[in-house]
Amino acid sequence: MQSAEETIEFWYEFASTYSYPAAMRVEAVAAEAGVSVLWRPFLLGPIFAALGWSTSPFNLQPAKGAYMWHDVARSCEKLGQTFRRPEPFPQNGLLAARVATALPDDGARAQFSRAVYRAEFAEEQTISEPEVIAALLAAQGLDADSVLAQAAEPANKQALRAQTEAAQRHGIFGAPSWRTADGELFWGNDRLEEALAWAQATAASPA
Amino acid sequence: MQSAEETIEFWYEFASTYSYPAAMRVEAVAAEAGVSVLWRPFLLGPIFAALGWSTSPFNLQPAKGAYMWHDVARSCEKLGQTFRRPEPFPQNGLLAARVATALPDDGARAQFSRAVYRAEFAEEQTISEPEVIAALLAAQGLDADSVLAQAAEPANKQALRAQTEAAQRHGIFGAPSWRTADGELFWGNDRLEEALAWAQATAASPA
């Protein structure tokens, strides 16, 4: 039994490679399961820094990094998504995350986020550059200057910090992560289907 | 099109939590796909030590560790497998890996390996203890003294070292890992199905 109440939180970081295929496929897979997606941008930087890491674990662990590049390319090919390795990696996703936070989660945030991932992982653009972000907003029919100004507001910066703190409270340590309404956590692009099944089973069972 | 030639290598480490559900389910899932399993015990210790790690990354990264314990228990429940968290963690799997290496990969190695995982992750036994390993061998109808003596031979110790070096050459950085006959690598219990699909597709395509 499905209802409009079933939701899943999609926790993503713009520098994260596996968040790219996750962002491109989540809406279709979730819709098929009758589940709505809540887009939750956050920053992995502070979470990694707390472990003493100055960069991505994929840079710190060469064998794991080599596997990841091969595996992400393989996963994207399966989805029919172009994949090009960004240089440098990781890119700085702070500006994109602030803009995503400023946009309403009514479709605009999801559309912008997918555009950022495409720019970063398919089109060899540098997402830390304000002109790149402005062009993505304009292509979406939004007033780029206005959105960028809103993203730079102290209250919006604070909202992103609060979101990252919430991620830590929820036990999130990587991206993408999926969180169901009853707080169950699943880590990784390849666990989306299991997270959706959990959301459905929880919603179907009597309270 | 399937043939008896289709194989998949199952690279596992006895201290590895996710290798437990992998070991318990691999034969049934692979048989359904018409693929034979090659059991490849190796040691993660030297691979972690090369990264400067003195223990499991699940101990070094508390949030990731907390998630793993919850997720492995959840995965085992789904499989109908008992799961109890071993104390201490990680256990030292060197003796078990030497014994597994000494046993022929004709079913005896797989049967012993599953028994070790059950002892460690379901029955609160300490797999570094020779008596525990001897009892598992005896329960399997093998001459424990003879197998333990064979496991302690320099040639067998060297075979396990060579196997761990082969893992590193193959780019393996964690367990379980799956490797197809054409060298494609998949990491994680949850990627077994994808690895088997790869093995089938490769075998089906004309050379």
C-alpha cells in the first residue's frame, strides 16, 4: 500500500562521484516505487576534516581511487550517462551547495543539482566558478544574480551548515546516502533500491 | 549461453564483516547464474598497513563503523543468518587463512571458510585459537592435526603471501571482492549479482 506520504531523503555532496549517477536516476526509480524524494545537499569536507583527511579518501587510497574511477564510469555507462573524470578532483562544491540550499525543493533544487552534476562529470566544467553556476541557473530560466545573492546571505550559509550538522547527527559519513522517514540509513548509489523497499515496507506496516 | 567454463573469483578475508554474508550466499547465487566460484582467501592486514592503518577502517572511522554494524546485521537478517558482533574486532584471521589456503578448492575450502565465518560472526568463537580451528576441521571430517601441520608449512605460508600480493596486483583494496575471468573487479557483498552478470555477458559474447 503506497501513499503520497512516503518519502526518502537523498543526501548528496557536489564533489561526490557516486552522487552523480544517483542524482540522475533517483527521481525515476523513486517514482516507480511511489516514493517522493527530498533533496538534501550537504558538505562532506567538515566530516572528512574531523577524521584528519585533507582531501577525498579516493585520493588518499590509490587502489580504492583507481577502482572508483573505473566503477563510476561503468555505472554511468549502464545508465547511459556520459562520464568524464573532473580535473582537479575533488572539485569545490561549496557554491553549488549554497545555491542548491537556497532553491526550493519543489523541483527547482533537483533540476539545478542534476545540471551541476552534468557540468562537473560530463561537460568538464568547473563548478566552483560563479559564471558556471550562473549559466546553469539562467538555462533553468531563473534570475541568476538574484539566486546567487540569496545563496550568499548569512541565513542561507547557516542553513547549509545546519544541514551538514544534521547529516553528522544522522550518522552520515559519505555520499550519496539515503534516509527513510523512520531514520533508516543506506549508503551508496547501489543501495537506493534497498532504501526504497525499506520506505515502502515501513509505510505499508501498521503503526 | 552458459558453459562450465564460467567462473568468478571470490576474494575474502576472515576478519571482514561483509565477507560473512558473502560467503554464506555466494554458492547459491552463483549456481543460479551458472557460474562456478573460486575461493581466494587473502589478508587485508598488509594492504591496510601500506596505507598506514593499524586496524580496521571501521574502527578508525566511528560513523562508518556504526553504520557497518547496523548494515551487516540488517543484511544478515535479510539472508536469515544469525549475526553477533565479535569481540574484539577485528579478529586475527591469519591461521584460518593459512588453513583455507592449505585445503583444496574442491568444496573443502568453501565448507571450512563458511564454518569459520559462522564461528566468528554467529557463535562468538575466537578464530585465532588453534583449538577452535581444529574443532571446525574435525566437524568437517578432516584430520585436524594433519591439516594444521600442512597449514604451518613454509610453502603454504608463502602461498598465502603470494595470494595477498596477487590481490594487490589485481587492485583489490577490501573484502569481499569479486573478479571475473577477464579481470573485471567488483567490491562488496552487494555487488555479487552485478559481477555474475558481467561474467555471464563476457562468456556469452563472441571472442
